[in-house]
Amino acid sequence: MSANSRLTIAAHALTWIGLYQRRGHEVATSEQIAASVNTNPVVIRRLLAELRKAGLAESRRGAGAGWMLARDLAAITLLDVYQAIEPGPVFALHRATPNPECVVGHGIGPAMTAVYDGVEAALRAELAGTTLEDVLRDILKAA
Amino acid sequence: MSANSRLTIAAHALTWIGLYQRRGHEVATSEQIAASVNTNPVVIRRLLAELRKAGLAESRRGAGAGWMLARDLAAITLLDVYQAIEPGPVFALHRATPNPECVVGHGIGPAMTAVYDGVEAALRAELAGTTLEDVLRDILKAA
DNA sequence: CCACGTCGTAACAACTAGAGTTACGACCAT
DNA sequence: ATGGTCGTAACTCTAGTTGTTACGACGTGG
């Protein structure tokens, strides 16, 4: 399916900011976050920019700049994060429209769309059941 | 997520074969299927080869060759098809291993894996609830 | 009011996967 | 033997993800 790591990285970044703030710091820099994720700071800034658009994160510029959570970890579900960074569906229909003169070619689109809608709903329900607070609790429990 | 159309095409092909056989034909050629899907026959042969490996389809070679279902449409769920063609997970973890000296970097992997396992289970359960017979019924009902 | 640290973002390269296409050998009923 | 079809390799094209460099914009602290 060519799965990507965007949800993982986004959850990592937000959780890291949350823990960092909980330890008394105001803002976290993309460089600090990137050091934990083990990637380039620009990758973090790009992802956090999308999360900011979705109202999950905030940023400050200038000296002493950095990133903050817009809401508490407990108020952010993985579904919120997912929706902020993954606009498209999990399954795609045909790239080229199938033969409309064929019964199957004509009806397969709507039929599969109905199934895919159900799948997306199940996926979202599952993601909605976990908050970043849950993720952090898991992390600290295992440490 | 860069979703692909493999599940859609695979379901289309199998359903087409099923309907074609139900109308009295022995085998369906990749060219006929490709004409309904509106793609290249090789694309169909490649996909059906994977479905054959999973025991969902069979093929004959030589003259009068072509494809058949290995099981009835009612005995093939979309989960069967999905598993035959999509080996990987929907969500990936970090590409590079995160910083193990950071609490979050160390614990985020297992934490997200637990969530992703739940998501995959929900997705599979949803796909398991629909057979190709259901898909064909939808198609014929809408026609 | 300037300097420094950080964000914001464009631009590019590397890599991967999906999809389409061509080509050709293998196979087998007729 | 012939012709139709599968089996599969090889190639191209496209798009998305990730990493990287670069540089302007910004604003706080000195």
C-alpha cells in the first residue's frame, strides 16, 4: 500500500512537545523534536505546520521561538492527528473509469465505495479511541 | 497516503469472472477482463497471479485458456482479496529508528504499534463482512 | 536598533510504489 | 503445426514520501 510514517511522526512530535511542556518548558524547537524523532528539522516543521492548520499546535517566531500544543494531550485523539495530515482515502477506485457498458464496470464503483466508506468509518472510530495522553501513558508505563 | 486501486481492480476482476461463469462460460481471458476494467491485460494477469497464489483464482494455459474462480463468489470475502494483494500494513513506523535515549523516542514505537494493530484488526473485520457475492448483488441491484 | 536564533517555505534530489506498455517464450487444444 | 492465451521480464511514466540545503521573515534580548 506504500504506507507512510506521517501519523507516527506527527504523534511523536506532539507527544514530545506535551511531555516537554509538562516538564516546565514553554516551547519546543523543531530541532529538539527532530533529535528525538531522528530526522531533519524541516520534516518536523512541515508536519507541525499542517497540525497548526488543524488547530492542534501553535508556533512562535523570533528569538525564543518554537512550538506549543494548542490543546492538552488528553484533548487530542489520533483521529484528530490523522485527519490533519491525511486528506485522502485509504483505498482508491479505478484510475481510469471502467467500461460503463459492462454491468460490472458500471456498478462496481458505487458498490466498492459503500464498502470503503464502512472501512474508513471503522478506521476512524479506532483512531478516535486513543488520545495522545493515552499514548504518553503507554510510553511512560513501559519506561 | 498514496492509496492504490489494487483491491478495487482485484474485486472487479473476480466479480467479472464470477458473473461470466454464471452465464455459462468456462473461462474468462485477461483481455476480456481488462476491457471491463479499462486497463492493460498484463495488469490483470499480474493481479490474478497473486490471487491464484492465495487460492482464490485458477488459470489454464494453451488454447482456450483463461481464468476461473477457485471458489464461489459467496466464499470469497474482500478480506481474502485484501490479504492476497496487500502484504504490508496501512501505517508505517519511523523510517529511521528514533532516539532510544529519549523516553518518547524509546517508547513511541511499541505504543503506536498497539494502536495500529487495533486499526488493522478493525479494517480486516470490516472487509471480512462483505463477500464478492454481496458486491455482485449490489451491482445487479443498481443496474 | 541590531544580532541571533528560530520559524516558514521554496527548491531540489533520492527513493519507492503503482500503473501502463511492449515483448517474447511457454503452453496446449484443435 | 498453428494460433490463442498465459507467464513474466523489462522498461517508462507518474506521484508521493523523505531528506536536505538555502534563505528570507520575524521578534526577543541585549
